[in-house]
Amino acid sequence: MNCPIQEIILVQQNFVAIQGGKKVVCGAGDGSLNIFSWGEWGDISDRFPGHPMSIDACVAVSDSVVCTGSIDGLVRYAVNLCQ
């Protein structure tokens, strides 16, 4: 299967749904958080810098707070991802 979404998904390390499943936050190999609206996989709706290395773990604490972990040994959190 060859499609643009395949290229986007391959660089994502992990996924977590927020806002009742309306948004999906993806930890990327470049250390950023990419946010997609559910069903609109070909377009990143928002992007946040995070770790200097890949995001290897991602967990939703609430509908707008996500904690991330990286091989750099630090845990970071992003607040108010989707307002």
C-alpha cells in the first residue's frame, strides 16, 4: 500500500488519544509531539517540540495533558495541547 499517510505514520513512535478520542497525540522520532484530528491522518493539526531525542513513551494524564518520556532519561509533560 502506497499512500502519504504511510510515510507520516512510520516516523511516529507511539500514540495516545485525548479529548474523548477526537485528537491523537503522537510521539515522534525527532522528539516532537504531533497532533492529529481523528480521521484526518494526512494533516498534522499541531506540532510541539519536546525532547532532544525521540519520544519513546506517551501517556494521557487528562484530555489536555500528556506526559512523555525519552531515552534522554527525562519525563516531560505538555499542558493544554488542544484548546
